[in-house]
Amino acid sequence: MAKAKVIHSDDAVLIAFNGDKAHPEPSTGVIKFPGGHVEVSRCSDGSYYAHIAVVDSANVMASRMDFQDATENKVQSVQDIPHGHLVNHIAIRVSNKIPHPGLE
């Protein structure tokens, strides 16, 4: 049975998908919360899709996207998301080109 590494602390939980073929993980992990859910799914090529979905865009209080500015080597926020108040789903596909520290 595929299992995700779950770590609990006093006020947080970490679910780690390490991409380790020797220790298979579930192909999908879901965190449900009132008003929506977060889903991480492994693709057949080993990349991951991360989704944030809300039941209704009326639940969205604010939205923000950040980007890495390579010229200044810092993270900046996109100021205006077109129709940001109507956003009900965001997805991003992520590779393991640069590994996450602590998951190797």
C-alpha cells in the first residue's frame, strides 16, 4: 500500500511526497477545508500538479500570485490578477528539476 509521510506537530501537519520509487506514495493527496480543497497529483512523468479549488468564487476573499524575478533574485507579487475575485481554481505543474531542501 502506498503511503505518504505525515508529520504532526502541536499546530501543524506536513504531508511529504518525496517521489521516491523505492517507497511508493499515493498518486494523489487531498486536503479538504471549509469552502474548498488542495490536491497534489503525481503525473506519469514524475512531475506533480498542485491544485487549489474553491466551492464557489464567492468564498474567495483575496488572491495573489508570486513570481521569481531572476534579474533581482527575489520573489515579487503580481499586483492584479485579472478577474481575481472570480477565481475558483488554480493549478501549477511542478518538476523536480531543483529539489526541495530536506526531501532528498
